[in-house]
Amino acid sequence: MSTTNPQSDAPSGEGAPRGPRRWSRRVADGSPAAAARARRRSKQRRRVANVAGLMAALVLTGTLYSALSPAYATDESNTSESSAEAAGRELYERSCITCHGENLEGVPTRGPSLIGVGEAAVYFQVHTGRMPLVRQEAQGPDKPAVFSDEEIDQLMAYVQANGGGPTLPSGDLREGDLTEGGELFRLNCASCHNFVGEGGALSSGKRAPSLEDANDLEIYTAMLTGPENMPVFGDNQLTPEEKRSIVNYVQTVKEQADPGGFGVGRIGPVAEGVVIWVVGVAALLFGIFWMGSKA
């Protein structure tokens, strides 16, 4: 009995398939499913290549930016600012912490909180010599500044960084309108400071100081922060332009010459009349006594 080999029935030759396994592989390779798989593999390879190219571009861009950007200047400015704050902290802990507290929160019956007052209040109080306060009294006196300009800048940096608040203005503080400044000063300031800024007495042992020696920034920061009994003139009450107009008026009045001769401190015609009356009466009495002694 003979057996038949299934493979012997297939024709022999180079072009003929050598078995069912190789024939099925060739059929599968030419099928639509194989083509779809090939297309998916091609798309995946392209996506990987695109992502790799994008990552390489980002890395190259970051490297170039790090190498060419002015990082040194930025680090230097940050270091300078930090050093100013550190120096300001040392000054604060040496001269201010007893009355204003460790964290600017203030100390009851000694000193108010400095949170929210800003560098503007620090400049006015320290530059006019009112702070540090020598002793507790009705009003801090205006006296020569204890700290130098550099030390004042350091204190301002420390308080501004840790408490926030109004900052110093920039630019020319006298660029406002002179006429408008006079009207605003007479309306808001003359009742305490006199019409020409000579100052005057207030209640409870306090007084409105003279503006004779005040510089532009002291006048502006006083309006901005409201020291002692003075109200705060924020930007909602007086705009920055109106504040500059007031500064221009005050400084212009101080620089103008008195018309008509000696003005007795420019404190008004009533005071001048009183001086004339007192001097006249004194001269008259002197003459009477002199003539009486001769007789």
C-alpha cells in the first residue's frame, strides 16, 4: 500500500511554491491588512521623528538663551536689592524694633504698626528727623536726620518689602499747574499751615509745621501718608498731578520776594499791623519817659 505526499502533487521548479507555509506568507504580505499595518508603522516612525526633532530644537533654544541672556545683570540687581533689605533690617532691629515690633506690627503705647505705610512714610518720618523718636510726646519734633541718605534708602527697602504701601513718586515734582496748586493749597492746607506755609498751632499740644525748609519729596510724601494730625490725601482725594501742583505752589511762594518791603515772615497783614502798633506804642512811651526825665 503506497502513501501519497501532499507536497509531491505540486509542480516543481523555481517559480513554484515550495510549501503551504511560504505560500500563505506571500498571500498575507500582499493583503490590505498588511498594507494598513505598514502605513501605521510608517506614521508612528514619523511621529517619533517629529517629537525627537521638536525636543532637540527646544533643548537647543534653551541652551542658546541661557548662554546669551543677561542673567548676570539680573542676578546682580537681585543681589543688590537683597543686600539693601538686609542692611535695612539691621538698622531697623537696632533703632526701630523697640517701638514698632519685630514684624512691623507695632507695640501698644509705644509705636504704630508699619504694615501698609510704605517707603513714602519712612522717607518723610526719617528724613525730617521725626524718627527715631527721642521720647514720647504729643508730636515728634522736626530735627536733623539721624540716618544718612543711604541708610534711609535701606530702611525704605526693608519696610516696603515686608509691609508694602505707598511708594516714592518719580520725575519732576514741580511740573504741576501753579494756579491750580494755589487754589488746592488754600482749600486743603491753609487752615493748618497758613496761606504761605508758615504753620500754626493745633489742639492737644500739636502744631502744623512750617514748610519753609521742606523739600519737594517731603511735601509730596506728607500728603501721601498723612503724618500726625494731617489727613491722608490719596490719589482718590488729590491726583498725582494735583499733588505736584501743590508742591509747585509751595516752593514758588517760598522763592518769591516779598512785595512792598519787609513782610514779617509773610504771615499776613494782621500780624504786620500788630507789629507796627506795638513798635509805635513802644516808641511813643519811650519818648514820653525821656521827655519826663529831662523835665
